Amino acid sequence: MSDLPFLGNEINPPLHRDGFVKLNFKKSLAPVIKGKRLVFAENISALAIVEATLFCASDETISVERLVLSKDGQQFADHLSFDLRAFFPFGDESDAEVDLEGLAISGEYLWLVGSHSLKRDEPKSGSDVSKLVSKVSWDAKRSFLARIPLVEKGGGVFELKKKSGSRTAAWLAPGEGRDNGLRGLISQEGLLQPFMNIPSKENGFDIEGLAVSGERVLLGLRGPVIGSHALIVELRLEDGGDGKLAAQKIGERSYKLYAVNLGGLGIRDLTFDGDRLLVLSGTSQKTESIQRIFAIDLLPEAGGVLDKQEVELLLTLPICGWGDHAEGIAMLGDYQGSKQLLVAYDSPIDKRIDRNNDQLTADIFLLHRSTVEKVPAAKQVKKAK
């Protein structure tokens, strides 16, 4: 595969990918949606890695997917699919999507979050524009924030279990309606409240990133973007018993809010690199846009605003029109002293996807590129430590 087109900028030189790895899914595990079998590789919305195991989310399903790194380091395969209805008592037992947008691993758990967003149907040619106001809808399953115990099967391979010893699957109870659960808790914030009833991709409230460290849960918002600043919500969650998570008080509220200057971009994913927070950014709207990776060394203890000098631009991703929307990032093992970042794409371009075999090519970027020489792609993925 040839290098993909890219867009540069004067702040940080553009980078071609440094390597790639294949994500191989089993077509037989894909659900049938509206009479058509889903292609997992077309719909990746989040990633999380623990040792040799990669967890992937699709924003079109009610499951989370598990893949395992091959011994030659060239692909993730051995696909298992975990139906979330086996772990949590959804009131709606239909196949309606959870709209998973964030995955994270912390404390022997896989953490998961849905978008919590409203959605609006696309307008149809010739329809009455005034009727668009009635096209906004809410799916209760989108109000999903949970953790599931990880169980190692040997060799760095992990699976999910509803209960393992004293660890159990637990969620932040969604409540009865769209103004309950996490949405109800966050709508206390005067800044966010006006955006709670605006659909996603229209600068409405929309969670797309998740990073977790202990009881500290960070939610990255695709929208709203306030001026040039994207927003991060911090929760402190503890075990509330009976399969529930409980939000602790952080000062006067049950959450903390940060506004981060990303030059007008929203947050598409979050991940921790040690103590440093990496931020995948992109457009908050439904449009093609520059896509960048930023790093934040320290979030202020009291919350607040982080300006440009407090946010480091690491790289600008190669982009191309009408596809390759970067939605998931995760840290791989080191290579020759440099850290490897895995990036997966929703709406992949044709060169990146094999639909017949449900296979996606994900990119690898070296975060300290200047210290290494470029090497053949297949040698660049090493088992994560």
C-alpha cells in the first residue's frame, strides 16, 4: 500500500505513517442490521490494548470485540465478540446500538462509554425543512458508562467476565430517561446545559473519548467546542455495590470540567501514555477536517482552561477526503526506544479495507520519530508490555 495523501502545517511537520497492522474480524460474528450484515472493519470507534490483546468498539453494535496480536506481529486476529446484554440489564433488549465511542483499561477492568448524544435523521431531498425539528431522537442504550473485569487466559490474552473473584461488572445507572444518569449529572453545568438537547455532529453534547486511571475517569467531548476549546469532563467513580458505580463529589459537583485549546477541534479519543494524556482531535461537525494528536502533561487540580502553551502538538495525521476518520488510539509496545501509537479509522478509504474478509489496516506512528530509522512495516509491531 502506498503512502496516503496528507495535509501539513507550519507548527509540526506532517507525518506519513511509520508502519501498519491488520485487524482481522470474523464475518460470522457480525450482526445483521436492517437486513444487511455489518462489516466490523467499517465501523471502528475506539481501541484499548492490554499486553497482546486489543479490544475494539463499533458504534453500530451492542458488543465489544476482542482481537489478539499474532506471533509475527503483523496482525490482530482470533476474534471474539462479547454481547453487552450478557453483562448489564438493559431495559431495551433489542439490537439497538450502544454507540460505543470510548474504551480504556485500568485496574484489571475494561472501561466502556457510549456517546450519550441525541441524533438527528439526515434530511431527504425534497422534504420540508421545517420538519427537521421532529427528526431528533434518543436511544436509551447510548447512556452507557461501565466497567467489565478482565481475565487473563495466558500469554497476554484476555477475555471479559461478568464476575471474577471480588470483581464484578458495574455501570453508572442510566436512569429512566435522557435527562437522567450521566446526562442528568452533567447538565448541572451551566456551560454544558444548553448543548444537552442539541444532536451530535451539530456541536451538541457528544462523548467520544475515554481515559481511566484508578477512580479518575476522563470523558473527552467531540462537542460542544467552545470557541477554540474542546472539553474534558472528569468523574471520580467508586463501586456502589449491586453492579452499580457511584459518582463521588469533586468539590461542589460530582465532576470537574476542563477546556483545552485544540485550535477549534473536538476530541475523538483519549488515552494515557504513562502520566501523560494523549488527545486525538478532529472536527466536531459532520465534515472533513484536519486530524491531530496532542499531549497534555498535567491537568490542573482544580479544573479550568488550558491554553496552547499547555498543550503539545505531537503530530498531524495524514488525511484524505471522504473517509479515514481517525476515531481510536492506543499505545503499543516500544520500538527502538520510541513509543508506538496505534490509530484506527471509521469510514476507511478503499485502500485500507477488505470488506470481503472484514479486515482493516490500522496505522502505527512513532511518537519520537526523529530518533529512529524507518523500517519495514511488518517489523514495527511488537507485543505490548
